[in-house]
Amino acid sequence: MKLHTKLFVISATLITFNLMSGCGQSSELPSAIKIKGVVAAEVKDGEVTARVKKVLLLDDKIKHLNIAVATLKGDVKLMGFVDSQSQVAYVDKLVRNVEGVHTIHSELSIKE
């Protein structure tokens, strides 16, 4: 599934959920603002994730590694296996230079 399709599905789901949960409220304005903020955060996180994955896949030293990336409010979580501690440090250095990354939570493990 392409990134735009995933973002659309996530956005539609969030909007539906927020509209359903806000039915008992007297004003729709706070709900609309909340929805807009959630959708904007999801798009930004998706862009950061895509940038991080691109950097990892384009680097010849680590492109063969299967590293999963998840982003929430600019906090990037890295999961997977690497061959050495120096690769952990190398991945960390690469990801820190990606635009939009605030913090890195590395769950990279060294293969035995």
C-alpha cells in the first residue's frame, strides 16, 4: 500500500472516530481542531519515517539490514538486528541527521 493511501485511510479512520465520539458535545469546533491536529501530526510522522527509511536503504554499509522504523511526534523508534555495536552507532548517527527527527529510541540488537 502506498504512503498516500495509508495516510488517507488513517485520516479517514481518525476523523470518523472523532466525529462519533463527539456526538454528545454541544460544539463541533473543538472536535474539528482536534481532528486537524491529529491528521497533521500523522502526516509529519509519516514523512519522517519515509525519510529515515530512505537514508537507511540508500547507505551501502547498512542497506542489507532489515531495520524497522516507527515515528511518533518526531520520536523515532528503530527495531531490528545489526552485526556489531559499531553498526548501531553508525545507524544512530545517520538517523540523527534526518530532518524532523527529535529523539531516537534504538531497539537494535546485535546478531549472535
